[in-house]
Amino acid sequence: MKKVSLKDIATAAGVSTALVSYVLTNKEKEARIGEEMAKKIREIARQLNYQPNHIARSLKSGKSFTIGLIMADISNAFFASIARVIEDEAKRNNYTVIFGSSDENVDKSQDLINVLLNRQVDGLIITPTEGSEKQIAWLQEQKVPFVLIDRYFPTFPTNHIAVNNFESAYEAVAHLVHAGRKRIGMIAYETTLHHISERKRGYLEAMKDHRMEGAEKRLKTARYAHLKTDIRAAIDQLCTGPERADAIFFATNSLAIEGLKYINELRIRIPDILAVIAFDEGEAFDLFYSPVTYIQQPIEQMGKEAVRVLLEQIKDQKKIIENIYIDTTLVIRQSCGTKH
Amino acid sequence: MKKVSLKDIATAAGVSTALVSYVLTNKEKEARIGEEMAKKIREIARQLNYQPNHIARSLKSGKSFTIGLIMADISNAFFASIARVIEDEAKRNNYTVIFGSSDENVDKSQDLINVLLNRQVDGLIITPTEGSEKQIAWLQEQKVPFVLIDRYFPTFPTNHIAVNNFESAYEAVAHLVHAGRKRIGMIAYETTLHHISERKRGYLEAMKDHRMEGAEKRLKTARYAHLKTDIRAAIDQLCTGPERADAIFFATNSLAIEGLKYINELRIRIPDILAVIAFDEGEAFDLFYSPVTYIQQPIEQMGKEAVRVLLEQIKDQKKIIENIYIDTTLVIRQSCGTKH
DNA sequence: AAAGTATGCTTAAACGTTTAAGTTTGCAAG
DNA sequence: CTTGCAAACTTAAACGTTTAAGCATACTTT
């Protein structure tokens, strides 16, 4: 069953395709189409169930009405939720979303950028990986509209949507201090990515401001590719000896999940022996026997803003760069031993 | 910065675009291109950093090398994981994925189908919603290649990837019986979707075969749109009175998560007072104080098969319908009180 | 020397749209 | 009775590819 095209309608109506095009794109006024004819064409289009060919349109207009979405890993709850919001929001604006997962890997990221640009996406929403500065800079040179989300590079200005990582981390650590914890540790990723650095900085500053000793030595990192083993090692180090930590701040939900699994195995009681705070949400945190206090990122807002900024960028290339910072909320549960 | 096209290369090389096209699509042999010239063209293409325009190609070939993915909700861990696998697998085959969430809503589903088909996707992978039979039947009439995943309609044959829902549910309930549970309940969705019906049937059959009383009255359902309240009501009914259930089988991960939250609130101890089994995975299940026994669906395999079947279908329209059934694994943890 | 054929390239149409620039007809104004 | 102009269409080019068909030129055959 062949698709019906403008030509089919034109033939059926005994007119040129141009006329049909004008009518079906509601340009009757500008093109001074007769009322009779317009009605007739519309009727035929309806009968034949005409569906415009988006590809032909894109070729002509140079716009695909498609957004490319590059996330670190769509199967991760945080990114999946963002993807969800972005798709909804894009759809509301008649855009469609193509996605891919970079796995925090520079080469995959480059590959995805290439694939998506070849597909003529009108713009990109990206959670950039470590070491992808050059790729991002190149996008900027090429004047490809894009927005970074979750992370960004402080060294050069780009559109980005981020959360106030420093303050959020600071606040989380302060909360632990006020809950009476003395030996607070942190587990983060081993990365130079700015959002993680900021979280680390928030931890260190808060520790300093509250005159807590040994922050540096209690700041552990894990490699993305060796999450499980590295986290276990970190926790082993943190939770043994006379100076064992009485609180851990996890820089990320995946770190927290892995960490809590091991803490469970070790039968370290929370919050009695150890207090815990995590960045990001996770349904697992709700179900944990001691519901986990966490820093809640406003996912809905982040996704919507990302789409908004990107679409504005697409509409008007020379538009000024927008940096959106959104505040998080510290959701206090029982994992720090405080009831509010 | 304008994109370079075949014409640019042709001009630079002083030849026709046809020649360039032949070279860059490696048809030199068939088109008898001179070695010298081929080398020269390739070099120029490299220098200008030529990237083929996918849209133009699609228009010409009538193929977009794009798959449409319609999931119930991409922010749900199960679907997100499937989406992840599908995207990876599609990419390996030089396909790209556009996605959308139907929210278990027929109208949204129809809307997504329209949007994706207008985008000229070459085929669809769908988790069909309740009541979408007509849409699916229409796709079949229109000879649009598609594969259903997770669910399907037994009333008419379609390509689909499914799990042996009946047997899995049966096995889960049998496991509960062998663990000594007497009053086993089930909480499912209120839906006519076949995969859920099969899970219910598995429960009922297993109960009958093991001579367990009161299965019907202990089979509760919750509406997707009123998950929280309905689940609470169901659990209230199941877990009170002298005949209170000593086990609950959740038909889905979202049901289980919501259910466990409430069970936690009620301070019903697992597995002492209540045993629990869930369909699907969830990191929350690992972290639960009594790690949850669950039916593990082979997500990777499901996603890969879906892509395989779809691509075969795209290649050869008259290909016979494929129904893939994949076995699940019952992952036994502590939530049923048994250690293996 | 004529015919055939291999080689290397060009032409042109096509995919389904959009849209600027015609063309034709009728009618009012000069 | 021109001329002007509005109304209602049509033509044709363009977007960037692909690909069948065509056209020289040179090299073999007989």
C-alpha cells in the first residue's frame, strides 16, 4: 500500500501539487486559493488519509524537528526520568527525540554526536562525559544548538542546566554535622567532571567551616568502570579502625545503591552506627529499612528548561548563552538519625 | 557554516555529483571509476569533512533507518532498561531510535503511532496498551513492520517478544507453597492485557493444583491511574482479619514497590509475617531489609530479539510472523523465608 | 579498416515537499 | 478599447541524494 503524496491528491483534484501544498499548509490566504477548491482539496486529502512526508519536508526546510539526546545511561533512573520529561516536553512542541547512551565514554559520545548530527537533528541535549570538552567546543564552533544538562565545563561558556551542586553538598554535610556526626566521609566518582568536583568542594568546605578533621582522607573515589570493587574498598577503609566514619555522603544515586548494598552485607546499622545521605533519588531509598535522606533534584524542571533553552537556541542562533541553576531540596528521612 | 554536500566535493574535484556519490558509497567497481579519481574524491571529502545528509538519503531510498519505540513509560526501570538494550542493538545495525511514552493510554498510543509514522520510521517496537488492538490491527493492514514486546494480543497473530508469564507466575506461587505459605494473595493490575491475565492465571492454577483455598478472593487488582490508593486498599483487605494472607505475589515491579512501601508503613515483617515475590527486577529489591525474591526477565535478550525480529521484518515484509517466548528465572532471596 | 568493447565519466530523473515567479482570465478603470 | 490589476492557478526550481542510461574516447579484435 503506497503512501499518498501531494501528487496523488493533485491528480485526484485535477490541479497542481503546488496548490495542494498551499492549502494543506494553510497558506490559502497568501496564495489566494479559491474557497471551493480549498475545500475540495481538503476533502480529498481526508479521504485518501494523506499524511505529510516529514522527511521531504525536512529536506526542503533544512529542519528536522528532531532533538538528539545523549545521556550517560538511559537505564539509570535519574537519566531515564529526565529523558521522559524531555520527550514529553519536546512532543508538546512538535519535536521528536532520538537518544543514545554514552556510558561515560568519550569515544561513544563522539560517535553518538556524529550519528545524531548526520541524522540532521536540530539540536542536542547532552550530559557530557569526562574529557569531552573538545567535542563540545567543536559543536559550538559549528554553531550546532545544544544544551548541557547535569554537568558542564566551567572553563568555557555553554548553555547548561545544572543544579547548585556546591551548596547542595554543603547543606547535606551541614545536616550531618547538626545531626551530631563527627567523622563524616564522602564517596564520589573519580572524575574531573565539574558537578562532582563541586559536590566534593561542598563537602570539604562544609567540613572546614564546621571544624571537622580528616575530611581529605575520608573523601574516597570510585571509578565508573569498577564501581562495585572500588566502593567496597572505600567503605572498607572508611568503616574500619578506631577512627571509623559515622556518616557517609554519597555523591550519586548509583554510588549510594552500591554502597548501601555492601553496608547491608557488613551489617552496619543505619543510622545507629552510620548515617547516610545520597545525591539524587531512587525508589530504593524509600524502601530501605531506614529510609535514606537525599538531595532531590528537580528533574521535571531541569528537563523542561533544557528543552526550552534548546528550542530558543534553535530558533535564534545568536541568542545569548543561558546558564540555568536550579535549587535542590534536602529530603530528610531517617538515615541520619534525625526526625526533621 | 554551511554543510558540505556532494555538490561541493564535485565542484572542488571538477566532476559531477554522480561520480562523487558512486565513490563515497563504494560503488566504484560497478560504476567503473578511475582509481586516481576515486582517491582524489575521497581525499577532498576528507578535507572538507563531508558528512552525508541522512535525510536526503532517506527521501531517495524511502528508508529512514529509524525505529520507533513506544513504551508504557520510559522512566520505569524495566522499560528504561529495555530501551537501553534496544538502542544499543539498533545502533549496532546502523539504526537510530525515536521514542515516546504512552502512559498506558490508548489515545496517547495512537498519537505516538501517528507521529512516528509521519517521521517515516521503518518499523515500530511497541508495548501495547489496553484497548489498542485496533491500532495494532491497523498497523498490520498497512503493512507497517512492528514487534510487540512485553505484551501482545492472543486474539490475533502478531510478531511479539514475551516471557512465559503463566509458567513464571505458576512457579512463583509454587515456590511460596513449598515455603510453607498457606494463604497466598496476589496483587495485579486491573487490566485485560494478556500478560497480566496470564500471570493471574498462573497464580490461580498454581493455587488450585496445590489445593489452596480462597485464591479468587485473594486476587486483588489496582488501577494504573490510582496505583497508590488501590494498592493500599488491596493490602488492607489482604492483611487484616483472622484469615490474613501470609504471602503476596506482585504482578509487576511498580506494584511491588508501592506495596512494599505500605507494608513497611504497616510494620508488617517480611518474611516472618508475610512472604513476598515480585515480577521484574528493581534495585530496591536488593536493598530491602529482606531482599525480595523476584522473577527475573531476560531484558537483554528480549530487547535484542525485538530488534532482530523487527529488522528482519523490515528487510522482508512477507516474512512469517515470529512469536518469541523467553523463559524467566526465579531469583530466590530472603523475602519468602527460604534460603534456596 | 571496420566493428566491437572496455573504460571513465556525465546527464537527467527521481524521492515529496515548498515557494518564488510566472501565466491566464475576467473585470473595472481610464 | 486599451491598460491595470486582482484572482486563481501553474511552472519550475530547489533541498541532497541515488542510479539508470547515455556519451565519448581509447583499445582490442577480426
